[in-house]
Amino acid sequence: MAAAESALAARVAVALPLLLVAIAAIWLGGLAFSLLVALGVCLILWEWGAMHNSPAGWRLPGLLLLLAITAQAHLGQPQHALALLAIVAALTLIAARLAKLPAGRRLTAGLLYAGLPAIALITLRSNPNGFHLVLWTMGIVWATDIFAYFAGRAIGGPKLWPALSPNKTWAGLIGGMAGAAIVAAIYGHFAAFPQRWPLLLLIGAGLAAVAQSGDLFESWLKRRAGVKDSGRILASHGGVMDRVDGLIPVAILVALWAALQPFATQALIP
């Protein structure tokens, strides 16, 4: 028990400053937020490449691509950023197959894994109500992780998917969904979202399940690669991918929902 509490304290000590930096960047928006996103996704791609043994010669052009698409998204051109990402990813895949280089094919997936959430987050922040949209999105993911952790430890019970993540339980999943639902509803009310609280509860719970699926997907990647963490850049936390694996699919879904349903975007603007 003492060891577990010590490990939790170490994780909190690292997570709290990162949390404050993230909230400050979200609050400032603009270039500060775009630079933070660019840094994060470049680290994600580097970790992805290292996990899949992709040579640096393949990763460096990928980093330049991520910088280019984040710049386009920052300039209010998400469609151009998506087109550039799709074209380069397709060309990389074709070149890798012609050259029979598995590392290149894996890096193609990494470009999408890092590039799509970059465009999604920057586009969400550029919304007139972008501060609340991004913080609401991240708050749901944070609540999922926190409530899942404590519910899993307190209740225990059957494992969710022991082959991928031996520590995750069904109780943790349900606790995470409940916590995310509450946060989504409370923050949505605070931010004057017009959706009624039952709908916000459902959205929060659904996005929590999506966040957990992102966590399991990264666990599957690490199992295949034979590594415990995606990297070592964050003490007690592993790599950047280990911290944002749930945010990646949630951010993409929220941004896609807003883009495909203009009435939804308008509905979220007080």
C-alpha cells in the first residue's frame, strides 16, 4: 500500500505542473496553444517511430509534416492541413510498399495517429467558444482516467481486457464513464452549453468509453512492440503517448462532430 501511495504521489507531482501548463496554453489560445500541440504531436510521432523501430531518416520528414499541418491549422486552414496529411501519408505508404520497408508502412499510421488530433485540437480552439470546447474535451478525458483509477482500486473485480491491460477492470471503466458524465454535465452547465444535462451526461459517458478504447489501443501497440512505456520523457508517467492515448480519439471525435454538424457547433456557442 505504501509503495502504491508513493507511486501515486510521484505521478501527481509530475502531472500537476503539466496540467497547469496545458490549461494556461488553452486559456491563451492562438500561437501558444498551437506550439504546445505541435510539440506534443512531434513527441508522439518520435515515440511511435522508436516503438516500431522506424529509422530516424523516416521520422524526421514526418516531424516536418506535422509542423506544416499544425501551421496550416493555426492559420485557419484545417481542410488544407487534412489534405496535406492525407497526401503525404498515402505517398509514404506507397513508397514503403514499393521499397518493401515495413518501418515506412508503420510510420504512415503514426503520421495519422499524431496528425489528426493536432488538426482537431487547433481547430476546436479556434472556435468562438474554443476555450470551453477544448477544456471540456480534456476535462472529460482527465475525469475518465482519475475516476477509473480510483474506482478500479476501490472495487476491483473482473478485468476489462487482461491480455492487453492487466490492471484495468470493468469497475474502473464504469467509474470512469460515471466521472466523465458528471464532469461533462457540470462543466457544460458552467460554460452555458444549451444541451440539457441528460444529453451531456450521455455524451460524457460515451466519450469516456472512447478514451478507454484509446488507452487499450496504445496498450496493444506496446504489447506488440514489447515495451512497458511509449517513452521515458515523463518521470513516473512514461512517454507522451502514455498520457494522451485517451485524448487522441476523443479530440478527433469532438472536432468531427463539430465540423459535420454546423448546428452543433452553433449550439455550443453561448
